[in-house]
Amino acid sequence: MLKRAVERDLEIIGKTVNKITKKNVYYLDKISESKAIIALRNHVIHAYDSVSDENIWSVVINHLPKLKAEIKILIENV
């Protein structure tokens, strides 16, 4: 259940980043891994049978904190 919840959250994050960057390309440079985030979302949705638990955990541990910090800065500067 936890795995599915984490994957679902990553889907939502990827979809949101995709919408934001399509609406305003300025954010492509402000969200450092925007294309990788969108690609991960697509992988989780379309190739769910080959999603590696290790890769998902690596994203959660290594990349989400950076994304959180970048988004916080963007929100503070609005």
C-alpha cells in the first residue's frame, strides 16, 4: 500500500511539473530536473510492471528534498 501511495504521489508531482512547465517555460530552468520528473511520471504510469523499487526509493531520498527546496523558493518569490 505504501509503495502504491508513493508512486501515486510521484505521478501527481510529475503531472503538475508538466503542466507548470508547459504553461510557462521559465520554470524549466527553475526546476532543475523537470524533464526527468516528467519522464519518471510517464514511466510509473505506462511501464508500471518494470518500475524498480530501488529507483523509486532513490528518487524519494535523493531528489525529492531538492525539488521541495526549489519549489519553496519559487513560492516565496511569487
